[in-house]
Amino acid sequence: MNELHRFRHAEEMYAALAERIVKQLNDGIGRNGKASMVASGGTSPGELYDLLSSQDLEWKNIWITLSDERWVDTSSTRSNENLVRSRLMRGKANSANLVPMKTRASSAGAAEQSVSASISSMPRPFNVVLLGMGMDLHTASLIPGAVELDRAMNPHGPDFATAVYPSDIGSMGERLTLTLRAILDSRSIVLIIRGEEKLAAYKKALEEQNVLRAPVHAVLRQTAVPVSVYWAP
């Protein structure tokens, strides 16, 4: 199940969430000598990453990967790796270990096996998984109508990463995404949403029973991993 945390201001939300993530990563290091997190792309987490980059953590013992990636050059502003490197893995966090999704492979499909293997070798379960949500009720790149969505949504499948091809591939592009199985291999999941429209979409996702129409529902309604939803205007 999931718990909704409402904040009056985005700054309050990011500060509270940064404090929580620091504790979760410290707990992981204290327990195993190392910790891991999944970073989300998009517009919502940038300010959070700025805060985390200045935190005193044993970053050299922390591994970071992405919830999903567009198959674009990592110098592109559309690249989630670009976001994480420029906003999170700097300052005190520049010694963290990144497990990237974008490779030199010619396509996302050609990179599936190697990326899945790299992610499976990270410290797991992930200490924290950060996710966003689109107005179409996708999370990561588990996008309604995408080719290979069935396989990516299998909670018992062997893969940690799957290439998906949105129906509107001309504008959205091919992507590599963590599978539902990988997302749920975690101690804690955090969904970050902003604004009244996203809050309404979140409520809609809770009611939608067909997970292929609302992939985020499969994350919100499962009971194996606690999910915290952080919302601010």
C-alpha cells in the first residue's frame, strides 16, 4: 500500500525527502557497508538532487542507477543520465558510483542484456527507488500502449531492464526502463508528484484496475514494498 505526504511548498517537500533519503542510504551503509538508489528523470527531482549533492554521506559506497532512459546521447538535455550527473553527482556526491543505462549499443534493445546484468550486480535490494508519474499514468518508462510493456510489467520476470517502444515513438523515442520486477526489488519506493493535475491523476491511478492502462497502479497497490507519495503544489 502507499501513504500520501502533502506539503504546502515544494521546498518543504524536497527538504523532508532529502533527509529521509540520507537516512535510508546511511542505514544501508551501516547494515552492509554499501547502499544503492534508483534516480528518476523528468523535471520534478532536480531540486532534490541539488540538496542531496551537498550531504555528508559515504558516497564512494553508494551506487546509483536510473529508473529509465531515453536512447539519446548523454549530452542531450533529454538524457536522464545528464540530469543525474549535473544535479546529483557533483559536490560531495561526485564520488558516487553510477550504473548507467545508456551504452554504445545501437539501440535500447541491443543493450538490454548488458544493462540488466549491470543493474542486477548492484547492492540490492535498492535502499530507495525514486519514481515520477506522467499524466498518462506511466512510471519509469512503463508507458501505456508501448511495445514490450507486458514483458516489462512481469513482476516475476528475469530481466532488470527492458527496451520499450511507445506508440508515439516519433516524439517519445525508444527507451530502456527498469522492469516492475526490478522496481519492487527495493526496501522503499518514493513517488514524487507536483501540482493539482498530478494529484488528480494519482487518485485516478489508484482506482484503475487495468495495470496496462495505468502501469503506476502496479507499484501503488502492491503490498510487498512500502510506497510513499510526496506531493507539493
